[in-house]
Amino acid sequence: MVKEHVMINIIPGQEQTFEQKMVKGSALLLAADGAIGVELLRGLEQPSTFVLMIEWDTIDSHTAFTATPEFDAFRELVGPLFGAKPEMQHFSVV
């Protein structure tokens, strides 16, 4: 299993809109082949900062998803709310 952590900074004032759009965004992610789970966290000290955590069966599943129309739909849905390019890292359980 691979855990993808994505640090997302949202344009200040757009946090509620982002959270609302992530309901549909999370459904798009969960429908992807190899997606196991999705969780969205919001910063307490910096409320415009979110962490999107996605569990994948393999990193190849994540890579394949990025080449799908569903990934494009996800980016079109929430991408305009990004204040900066998200930072992504993949982790494995030890």
C-alpha cells in the first residue's frame, strides 16, 4: 500500500468552496482503480492549508490515474482554488 500526502494551499477566502468541491473530488478519487481511501484535513493554525491523503494499492495505480479524464475533471474542479502548486509525496508503511 502507498500513502500519498498532498499539501494544498487554497486561495484565502475560498476554503469553504474547496471543502464543498472536495465532496465530488473525493468521489472521483475513490472511483479510481487502485484507490483505497481518501481523507482531507484542514490546518488549525493555517486554515487555508489542507492535507489530502490518498491510499493506493500501488504507486502505479496513482500514476495511471493521472492519465485519465477523471484526473483532469478533478483538477478542473479544485485546481482553480489552489493558491500555489500542491506538494506531493508518497509513503509506504514501515
